[in-house]
Amino acid sequence: MRALVAVASLNSGGGIESALMNFLRSLRHPDVQVDVCVFDTPDGDLIPAVEALGCRVWHCPLYKNPLKFVAQFEAALRRQGRYDVIHNHAGDFAGPMLTAARRIGIPVRIAHYHNVSAGHRNDWKRRAYHAWIRRYVLRDATAIVGCSWAALKSWFPREWATDSRMCVVRCGIDLDRFSAPADGGAVRRSLGIPDDAAVIGHVGRFVWQKNHLGLIEAAQRVVAERPDVRFLLVGAGPLEAQARARVAELGLQERVIFAGQQADVAPYLAAMDAFTLPSVSEGFGLAAVEAQCAGVPVAVSRLPGPLEAAAPALLRYAFAASNADEMAESLLMLLDDAARLPALRRAARLHAARFGLDATTDQLLSVWGYETATVAERVAVPATETEAAAAAGESVAETASAGAVAQPAGGFAPPAPAPAPAAAAPPTATRPRRAAA
């Protein structure tokens, strides 16, 4: 099998690039040859690593005029030779590529949606443009993959539950990498974090979707009540300077720590007592899965994608991303539940085990039509969320009240009408106020 994977760039720090690297590293089928087409930034820093894994990388610039691009890309495909599969990770922008692939007879044509929004302005012109090129996807794709049902429902509100081409393959993680012991103490010492401080962490690019400014507003409220708390922000991006400026305005320089982009986030996760994903737009929330694999309990924004990423026992800590007060309250609740943290850590690890690379890689290969691919988990996973909650010390009633969302084992859901994850209700329990010292 010869497959072409198309991505906008091969720069480190992006979620799609990270998922692609995980997939390529876990691919252990010598009869599957993968090439990568970059259609935006041609000189990404991950190109040498991709080539070292045996992949050819080539560039075809994306034109604003889809009709011109179809002709250009069709010519490029003919020069590159016969492919059995084309898998484009650009959502709606996959359409023109899939049209070119259909015209030259590539049998498997996949459009992959990694988010619930386009990540840019949402005026009527942009919406009309997306609706136009999405017609190419619906016409020419043989499979339409989402990182979650929330992503598919967002882009295909009429088709997501009835079109047999729709399926979900969640991004996988290296379970060994994040579950292995890491020296979080060394990270704390290097950053000047006291040993007795409570650390709430976040890993993500500084872009508007990740809502760093909202998190900083919540941080102000948290440290006002818990001066021992530190916020550890791992990542980089175009809005980092803005976030740093807001931290300075609020006088939080000693409480909010910017760790920068890190090639290996596992030691930073080990330095955290809790993790938060405050996104205002998120297709799934792989960073939250990585944190849970490391045994770090998470509090996520009350969006369908992040609610799929979080363990059912942790959904009681979900919050509205636009409400800094509610976010702060949820984070304080999580920290205050110190007596329950061992159970929460077990629940987090059990949930993260569903997203091992072996299983998700095979799921993706099965969408490609690779006949010997099987859906297999790296470790044994409870058959139901009730069993997972029971193993973590949670009662069935507690799990139900937390808004547990049933998910197919292994993370791959069939294209039959499956219910979209319901939004969890906001926490109803009142957090006990800490007594004055």
C-alpha cells in the first residue's frame, strides 16, 4: 500500500503534526509506504525527522482558487506516481485535493477534521467559502474522519449521524512515554517552584482557541484564595506576549510560570498536581489525555470535544470557558479534593489507556483499507465506563451524576447514528471554603 498524507506544515508544536509523528513512529507494517505532502509551509523543522522514518516529503503550494489548485495538484500527483490512499488533515480544504485524487483514480480519499471550527474569522464570506469547498469533500471523499463526534457534528450537522462515510479515529498517544515515572521535582526546582506548592498546568499553543487569557483571569481568582498555587504554562505561540503582558498587569509574575515550548512534556506533567484545558474551541483535547495518562487529574471546558477527552469521574470539574469565576471555582474544587486524588488519578489513567497508539494506528489503517489491520488495545481496558469508575473507587451514582459519556472501547465509533456527547452539567456541589489560618 502506498499512501499520501497531506498536511499544512511540518512544524513542531502543532497538534496535527504531533499526531502525525506519533502515527508514523508507531507504523510497523513494512508493506505500507507513506509520503507526506506539505501544502503551506515548505520548510518545517520536523521534515528531517519525518524523512528519517522513511517517508518522502514533497511540497505543493495551496492556491486560493480551488479550481487552479485542482489542476496543479493533479499534475503533481501524476509526477509522484500511483497512490492507493490520500489522507488530507485540512478539513474542508481537503476538498480540492480529493477532487484531483478522484480524477486520477486514487481509490481511497479521506478528509480529516481535527477541530470544531476553522480557527479564523467567521464572517459570511468565510462561511460561504467553506460551504462551497465542503461540497468537494461530500462529493469526492470515500471516508470522512473526525477527531471526535463533536467535530463531525460541527462540520456536518445534517450528515454526521447518517452518512456511512463518517467515522471517528481519535489521536493516539504513546502510553509508555507518559505513564513512565518522570522527574517532576527537577522541573519544579529548575523553575523555582516550591516543593509544597500546588501546581495547575496547561500544555498548548498560545492561540485564541486555547484561551490563555481566560485562564490567567481565573488564575488571579485562584491565587487570591490559595497563595500556594502556581500555574505552569507549557508552550509557545503568537499570543504568548499578550499573555505575559496580562500576567504582568495583574501582578502574577510569581504565580504564573511560562515554561516555553518543550520537546518532551512528560517531566512537566509530572510536576503538576492538576491540569486544565480551558479552550473555547477544541475538537478533542489530546493534551488532556496525555496529562491523564501521567496520572494528572484534569478540569476541562464544557465543550463536547474536551468532555470526550476527560474521564467520566472528572467531568464534575468541567466549567464554562467564558466564565473565569466558574473556572477558578472548578480548579479550586479539584485541588481541595485532596483525599480523593488517588482515585481520580486511577480513573484518569484508565481513561487514557483507551487512546494507545497501537489501537488508534490500526483504526486509521482500517479506514485506509489495510486488510490485516485490527482494532487492538495496548492494555486491557474496562468494557464500560461503570467498570472504570468502579476500579477508580467511584460509585455508579457518582459517575452518572458527573455526566459520564459512553464511548466505544478503543476510541473508534462506527458510522451508525451515535449520540453526540452531552454537555455535562455544571458542578452542583458547593466547595467547602477553607478555614482561615
